[in-house]
Amino acid sequence: MDDTYRQIRERARELVLDLPEPDFYKKEADALLRSHRLYDDNEKLKKLISYLETELDEDFGHGLFHSKKVAIEAGAIVFVECRKEKRPQTDHIIFKAHCAGLLHDTMRKHKDHAEKGAAFAEDVLRFFEFPEDEIGEIVFAIECHEAFKTKETTCPSGPDAQLLSDALYDADKFRWGPDNFTHTVWDMVSYARIPLPLFMTHYPRALDGIARIKKTFRSDTGKLYGPGFIDIGLDVGQKLYEIIRTEFAPRLGGCTASHTTNP
């Protein structure tokens, strides 16, 4: 990462520190703790993580750091939804959400990454001798996790498939909040070697895309907490846009147009 993007990232992290954390972390702390403990303690998951450490690239912003957060928060969403519906055997459903989260972005650098990632996940899960019905549920969730794309895929039978899909999608889209500006976007622009002036020409459209995510959350838990993540992300993004225009103006080559995101 070059010095300019490193400095901008640090300014973004300072902005996030000054804002309240998303309500999900405060109001569902017990669910997050349960999910985190199960994630850390499951031996089969440890083997999967060890395998994926060689497959996921942190330089693109969608590596193991991202996938672990998605996995744990997808597991927490599952816990909240199951508690509300009084569903039994919650821990194993959380485990499947962890697997989906860890595997969902293995092909993130590729076009049609959700479909290719699902195919890769299917091979990996068979290698680890997962039952076929569980493979189908996890693969379906991965196929359906991309925003703004309609899938023709039929949901597998079984009580957990749609829940896993919704939880994975929502946990992944939580990352479009503050995480986007503290981590993901800077790895992506550095990997692609995008010059700052070009980055800024795309910035307003990117903020509008983030705003559109607010209406796409799928689970009741995601619908309740997801917009809060997005609002914080937009707050950071808008403030950072003005910081870049003023503090980094000499490096922009005249790219100084203002922008306000419509929610």
C-alpha cells in the first residue's frame, strides 16, 4: 500500500473511533460471544481454517480477516433467529454458518465469484467429508451471497438452507459499513494500483451503492441491524471524501467535486 492510501486509511480509522459502534455488537453481544466460542473450539473448523490460510489472499480485502468476521457474525445471526423461533440444535447450524462464511469469498478476485466460490466450496467440503445435504445448504448460501444479483438457484430442501443463506448475506453486507473504510477498500485499490484521482471519480457512485444495500438485508436480524452498519459506513465515507478533497487536494489533479449521498 502506498503512503497516500495508508494515510487516508488511518484518517478513516480515526473517524470510526469517534462514532458509536453498530447496535448489533451491543444488543446481541451474547449471540456474538456464543458464535465466537464455537468458532474457536470446533476442531473440524480449525482444519478448514488451516486449509484456507493458503487459499485466501489478504491483499484484496476479502481474505481470512474478512471471512472470519463474516463467519462469526453469520453464526450470531443464526443464533438470534433460532432463539426467536425456538429451534433446537442451534450449535450445529452455527457451525454450518461458520463454514459458509469462511468459504464464501475464495474466488473474490474472479468474475462471477459467487458461483465459482460455490463450486470451489463444494470440492473442499467433499474433501473434508461433509454430508451431502450440508454441502448443498452451504453451497447454496455461497451462490446467493452477492448483492444486486438475481439467482435462479433453487433452495435445497431442509429447514436450515434459507436461514444459512440469509445469515451469510447479511453478515457479509454488514462489512459495507465501517469495515469498508477501515480495511477492505484500501486493500482493493492497492491491489489494483488505482491512482487516487481515478479512485475519487468512482467514489460518489460507490457511496450510492453502499446506500442501496440498506434495503437488501434478508433475515429479520439483518433488517433490524444492517441499516445501522450502513449508516455508520456512509457517515465515515462522506466525511472521508471531504478530507481527501481538502487534505490531499494536491494529489488529486483537480478532482474536487463535492458529493452528498442520497439514502
